[in-house]
Amino acid sequence: MPSPTVLFLPGLLEDAEAFKAQLERLGPHARCAVADLTNADSIAQLARQALAEAPEGPLCLAGHSMGGYVALEAMRQAPQRIERLALLNTHARPDTEESTRNRRRLMALAEKDFPAVIEALMPKLMTAEHQKDLGLRGTITEMALGVGKEGFARQETAIIGRIDSRPHLAAIRCPTLVVAARHDQLMPVEILQELSSGIPGARLEVVEDSGHMATLEQPGKIADLLESWLTG
């Protein structure tokens, strides 16, 4: 039986480094690829590109944050191709007016001082304890600088324009794992509970001692959950 293919979908200002530990863990079980979600300004187009550039055949999708929005759109575009779905630190709601205003403020700041945007986001991304880890801060900063201010503007435009995915959740039929983090300021546990309860048979796991960047803050725990999701 051929190995499954896991396509990782990064979040805002993220790249493959966000999934380093999980890629290493799943490597023996699957072909792994990481989508580039920097080259379009709509979730629909990002999903089309990700599906087109992925290895051929069935896919297991693992999306973090914005990558979760793209994963839900990919489920709408190619449901027959998706064998498993993992949604990490994400939700199905559209952007709120307040969030859109905040995003536009950051987009304006990025034009003048992109590193200031990264610093402004940092306190929202991790627990206070993980904020002190210079290695984690460095990884997040390097990923963001790699995406750059133009990529950031495209991603934020896509996030602002996303649809409400809640009416579509009941149509998802593949095995689905939803992962929340106890101290995620951006995606509280309650809205991941809403996400998981909308998907038939979805399994919700709550990771302790982590903020929004659970794949980096609790890399082993997320790797455990994804390994069991893939092989179980």
C-alpha cells in the first residue's frame, strides 16, 4: 500500500519551519510536503494553488491558523481528494470588523516598518513563558521576514476576505482532528469546540502550556497527535 501524502498548510507569516518537528515525526509514515501560501490574496486561490502544486493523488491536510482556512476551502474544492483533515489553532468563522480594522492597521505599519509588525504580533502568539525563549522568537521572526511585507499584505487580504465556513462543516466526511491550545489568545478553545462540533465525528484535543504557535511551543505533543491521526 503506498504511503499517504501529508500536505502541511502554514499560517500567517509561516513556512515549513513551523512544522519542523512534525515533519520529522511523520517522515517515516508518509510523503510530506509544505504548501507555499504567500502568492495569492484570496483563500480560494491559495487553496487552488496548494492543491495544484501538491504531489498527485489523495492528500491528508494539516493546516495551522490561516492554513486551516485554506484547508477548509480545499475540502470544498476537492472533497474526493482529501483523506484526512487536521485543523490546528484555527476556526471556521469569517473575520470580525474589529479584526479587519486591526489587520489593516498592521498592513499600513508593514509598509513603513515591517519588523515592528512582527514585534507587535509576538505577545499574541505564545505564552508569557515561551516569549522568553529566544530560539522560538528567532524562528518566528525568520519565518516572517522570509514571507516579507508583500506576502504579509496578500495573506492579510485573503484572511479579511474569507467566507464563513461554518455552514459547510457538516459536509466534511473524512477523519478530522481539531487541535486547540489552552492559552491561545487568537483562537480560544471555545471557537475550536464550535469547529469540531460542526464536523461529523471530529476529535478535539486541547494542548496545555501553549499559545497560538502550538507546533513550536509543544512540538512533541503536536507530533504525537498528528502521528496518531495519520496512523490510527
